[in-house]
Amino acid sequence: MAGNSIGKEFTVTTFGESHGKVIGVVVDGCPAGLPLSEADFQEELDRRIPADTRIVSPRVEKDNASILSGVFNGYTTGAPIALTVENKETRSSDYEAVKDLPRPAHSDYPARVRYGGFNDHRGGGRFSGRVTVALIMAGVVAKKLLNGIDIDVLAYTQAIGQVKSDKKLTAAEIKANRYKAATRCPDPTCAEEMEQAIIAAKEAGDSIGGVIECQTHNLPAGVGEPLFDTLDGDLAKALFAVPAVKGVEFGVGFKAAELRGSENNDPFLVVDDKVVTVTNNAGGVLGGLSSGMPIVVRVAIKPTPSIAKEQQTVNIAKMENAKLSVKGRHDPCVVPKAVPAVEAAVAVTLVDHLLRVGAIPRILKER
């Protein structure tokens, strides 16, 4: 399988399948001298799975990261960092009865065609949301580098189905409250409504999608590589690597098509000897370069394809029409689990671009 790496200066290569032995990642290009230990990964790995089992799959992995290379005496060496977590809570027998019945809206059918049936179908294999664990581990490294230059990346759930939070929250409020709710929504009122929407879908044998917003604060202006490595283009590419992402927009996004220039433009202003914009309809990106305003990107997450409701499919082995009702352990909504993955995708992309312009030094600590 080609296409498992992303980045030019900060390169992330992931490996592993949902029911394989491990999920892993190799991070190459991390500067030497970054303090890093296995304990640094635990909080972020724990955030991937909400504690409320009413809204997530009963498959709960107790992930613990193992550092295999690239760290010596508590600091990165500049060599590739290899990280793994074990898959322990697998139940592969759930997939034997449906291996010839592709799940609608899942990758089962095109993957079988592309790889001639040799791909690992268990739990979605390489196409499972489980593989985001690798991206999250890479994101931990990236965010430690960003924190060193005071750049914050904050993702949270903005909508579940028709329940949407329109409350204007500060970065501090988002940071403090997003993980207090199982839905990863920092608006307490909406968080409760979102939970009920997920539970209702689950009780109906169905699933539900939503929207995740990610904000980046304190990124300097001028970051990006037009025309084909634009900042927003590379961010979108990384975000589409998160399973279930079906749409990406920056700032007002598609609504810009409904506006006039006088409404969509962000007027410039000097405040405290700094150029800012009055509004941020562009979402912090102009011409593929960061504008100095917060990067605001939203991703649309589709409903989980694996549902208990009976669906129309085909039996590939017999080449005949069939019905399918998916059993096993599946999330009624993957949005809460995707929040740290979206944040990680943004973080690794920003670090890659910041290394290109020299905003992050190659050696972080003199020994």
C-alpha cells in the first residue's frame, strides 16, 4: 500500500491494521533535543475514547505507547522516532460472516478490488478509524514542538447531527472544557443534547455524524508553499486521511459563495503595531499562506457505516444481491473519537511547514 506517508521536512509514516498486532508510526525530521517520554503520549491516547460507553463502541483499548527508537536519555536524537501501541481488544470472528458482504459507505468493496482480496478485512483493516492512533501519537510530538513556540491547536466537536453549538467561545474556554464532555463539545448545554442525539441513533440501530472545528492560535503570517503545497491544501490533505472525513472548509467556507466581496473580505487594521483583520472569514489563510489570524478549519464527519439496521448489499463471492445487518462492536458516532485525530493532523502539517521556513530550530537543547 503506497500513500502511507505525509510531510516533507516533518515526515509521518503510519502502519498497522485494526486487528493486527500493533498500530505504529515513524516520525522523521523531529529536531534533536525535544524532551520526550512514553508518559507524554498517555493523556492524548486516553482522550481518543470517551469514558461514556453509551455513545462509543464497547471495544475499549487500553493504549500504551512504546518508543522503539529516536529517543535517548529522555530527549529526541534527531533520528526517526518509531512508536507503537498493541491491539489487544480484537474480536475478529465478528467479521468472518460478512467478509463477502461489503458494508455500504465503507471501504470494503473498493479495497477488495484494489488489493485483489489480500487486504485485511477484519474491523476495516487499514481503513479503520483505529489507525488514527498512529496519527495521534505523531501529533503528540508535533504539539510539543508547537508549544515550544507558543502555538496552540485546539479541536472540538461543533455539531452532532442537527445539534450545533453556535456559542462564541474563547480559546481558553475551548481548551478548558472540551474534554469535560464525552462528546468533546465545550458548550455544556449542547454537549448534553449531542449525547441524547447519539443515544437515539444507537437505540434505532443507526448512526450519526457531525462537525469538528479546529483552531490554531499564534501562527505567524507567511507560512505555506504556494502553489501546490499551500497551507490550506496540505491541511486538507492531512485531514482527509482521518477516516470518515467527507468535507473540509476554512473560515466561512462554502458560505463565501453566497456573499459579496464587501461581505466576505476581511478588512485590515493595525492594533498594537500588529496587522490584524477585523473579521476572519478567510479562516486565517490567504493565497495559501497563513495571514497571522487564527486558522479556523472545520471537517464534516459522516455517520458510522457499520449499523444494525438491515441494508442492501451484495455477496461478492456469489455475485448476487444480499441483505446485511452489521453485528459486533461499533461506534454509533465517531465524532468524539475523531477530535484528537483532527487536532493531530493539523499539528503535524503545521510543524512540517514551520520547519520549512526555519521557525523551529533543528536543535532545541544544547547539552
